[in-house]
Amino acid sequence: MTWTIIIGILAGFLAGILMRGKGFGCLVNLIIGVVGSVLGAKIFKILNISVNENSRIGDLSMSLVGAIVLLAIVSIFRKIK
């Protein structure tokens, strides 16, 4: 559980950097990273992509994908508002 939170925070930070102009500040990006790690796991499961369960790099890539997708979705709703 601790690694999931740490990796999620790192993924949120990296997603905020990669999605220039789409970030919402450091704290929100970190929260999105933690939630995105769960979303990334679901996306990888749906697409039948597996990562090594003992690999932190695999976990980070999965979390990063989820965080980027979640940031994109949140930014779309932010524009509509």
C-alpha cells in the first residue's frame, strides 16, 4: 500500500510535467496521480497488458498512464465549465 501511494504521487508529479498547461497545481496533480494509479491498473487489465508485479518501473508506467488519462479527462471537464 505504501509503494502504491509513493508511486502514485510520483506519477502525478510526472504527469503534471508531461501535460504542460493541463496540470492543476502540485497538490491536485499528486492526488490525481494516486487515483490515476488505480485507473492505470484498470486500463492495463482491460487492454490485457501485464507488468511484472515486482517491478516498480512497471508500476510507475502503469500509474503514469492512468494519471495522464485522468488529467486529460479532468482538463476536458474544466474547459466545459
